[in-house]
Amino acid sequence: MIVWLVTVVAGLIVIAASLLLARQARCDVLAAGVLVIGGAAANCYVLRLPSAREHHRQETSVASAVYVTAFLLLPPAAAVLVATLSYGLVWVLRPRQRPWFKNLFNVCQYAVAVGLAGVVWNVGGGGAEGAVTPARLAWLVAAILEYFVVNTGAVATIVATAERLPVFHVWLLGNRHTLPAYFGTIFVGLLLAELWTVAPWTVALAAVPLVAIYFAFKSTVELEEQTRAALFQLAEIIDQRDYYTHKHSLRVGEYSERIALELKLPADQAYLVHLAGRLHDIGKCAVNNEVLLKPGPLTAEEREHMARHPVAGGLMLQHFTMFRDVARWVRAHHESFDGTGYPDGLAGEQIPLGARIISVADAYDAMTTTRPYRVGLPHEEAVRRLLAGRGTQWDPRVIDTFLRLFAEQRIRSYASATAGEQVLRSA
């Protein structure tokens, strides 16, 4: 809420100041009009970036090309108004595309990004008075970087705040595959500015590279998104087979990612740990319902049948390039630190760190979730049992990290909610 409020207030101040200053600034009205229309058209083609968080998603479009052109060609105040009007047109014409608060945030962050970039460029002697020259190159790079940092950073910051995750972690996950296309969009904006100063009619030619970049964005994003969505849907279906463990994988993924970040794993690795947590039980599609849903302890034969699911899950995931590490962790998430686990009897550091993290998160959520044959344990008892298995079943470092997150209230437990649900079902 604070990030949203600060961004909106700053953006509204920039827009108000631009309205006052635009009257005094010399401006190419034709260029401004063309850019407003072009920006509105570009904002109609939005891509949601890959994310495992359904409620907080980052988006991108090729509108940045138009906004870069605006702050290179026009005075800062006029460039801000171009960005505001072009986005505002889409907001008015397609009000249901996003909630009002997201639209307002986007308008304001664009206004700040374009306004600051325009100031940087004009301070360096740029603007409509002259083309980009080697002497102005440093100022051009500074202006583009400023725009890039504010534009991508504002969105990442609000998502990170909502999810209580590091900003860089969220930023990297949202942009890691699309940075080349994003910078391609930005430099098309530079091309548009140069074309306008030479022969305005030629700017129409820029539609070709912009369309190509958009579809490059689209294919890159959709390939990853569709693969992950299909696997997540399968994991969700498996969770739904058992009412009592519904959303179990979602919680394990959340716990696992936060442990990984606390252990200082790189952002990409922490994200993969999150995916592995979401998919750790995907191999249960190979487990019979009679065993999976049995309302009581399993026999030795049934336990052997259930123990196949880590291997099945690993085999399923290893065929996807982006899930190779995830496959290893899913296979090993039932290994024990002392070597008594399954399926491969790995011990200590032989067990991949991702698997050791998931094992702790999985065990905690399993203990605090009500099952047909027992009520979920309270948080305190689950902690006692984790400590009892520290160094035997689970990695001591992972246990200590997980419990520290709880102690410092940087992660929430679902144990109390589980207990409440049990009371309702028993009433």
C-alpha cells in the first residue's frame, strides 16, 4: 500500500507540474498527437510475464518504444502528457482490462519514468533541438537506464512488497527472459525519434520491428507460462484428490522459496526451489486412490507403493529443460539427512540442497494439516518434532533457518487455520 501510494502521489505531482509547464514549452504538436495514438495502440497489446504468483503478476508491452521516442523528441512536460494520455485512452476505452488501482499505478509510474528520463536527456543537451550524436551518447544511455530502472523497478517493488519478497528477486524473475526484447523495444524508440527528425512519414516503418519484438516477447513468455501452467494444474488436480491436503503443494512452495532466499540462494535458484515445492507431489498421479486416500496408517506394501511417487515425479519433470534441477529435487525430497530415506539412500550433502529445503517445508505442512486419521498438530508441537529430527531426518541448517523465519515473523504458519477448519468439521 505504501509503495502504491508513494508512486501514485509522485506521478500525480509530475502530471500536474507537466500540465502547468506544457503551456510554456515549445512542442511539436503533430509529433505529440501521433505518439499519443501510437502509445494507446501499443498499450492494447499486453503480455503477462511468467510468474508463480497468480494474484501479483508483472506485465509488459511495446509501449516503451513510444515513450522513449516522446522524451527524446519532446520537452519533458509534453512527454509526460503523451504517456499519460496514451495510457489513459486505453483505460477509458477498456476499463475492465485491469482494476482502477492498477491503472492508476501504471499511469503514475510511466509519468515518473518518462518525466525523469526527459529531464536527464534535456540536461545533456538533447531534446528536439538536435539528433543523437556521439557527444550526447552518455546522456542518452543515462536517460534510457533511468527510464528502464523506474519502469521495471516500480512494478517489481509493489509485487515484492505484496509478496514480502526481495525486490531484486521479483525483478529478476519477471524480466530474466525478456530483457533482450525489452531493450530492443527501447532502442526502436530511439530509431523512431531519429526517423521523425529526418522524414516523419517513415516512422510507420517502425511498426514492423515492433510487431516482431511483440511476437518474440509473446513466444518466449507463452512457452514458459504454458509449460508451468500445465504442470501446476496437474499438481492442483493431485492435491484435490485428497480434500485434507488441498493447497498443500502451494504452501510447500511458499515455505520452500522463503527458506531458499534466507539461505542466500541466487534468485533463479530460489525460484526453482519454489517450483519444486509446488510440484514435489506430482508423482502421486501414479499412486492408487486406495493407498493415497486410505483413512489410516499404511501397510508395508502400501508404503512401498506410496514411495514410488518421488521417482515418478522426477521422471516426469526431467523431460522439461527448465525443470532439470527441479526433477532432481523432487526425486530426492524424501531422502533423510542420515541416509535412511528413499529412493536412493542419499545422506548429508549428497542430497541436493533444494530437496533438503522441500523436505522440511513438506514435513511441517504435513504435520500441521488435518488428515482423515488425525488432527493437524499445533505449530509448537510441529516445531518440537522438527527439532527432534534435526540432524537425522532433516538438515540442521535448513531447520534452523525455517524456525528463525517463524520466530522473526517473516513467514506465517497455516497451522491455526487448519485447527479452525477441524473444529468446524467436528461441530
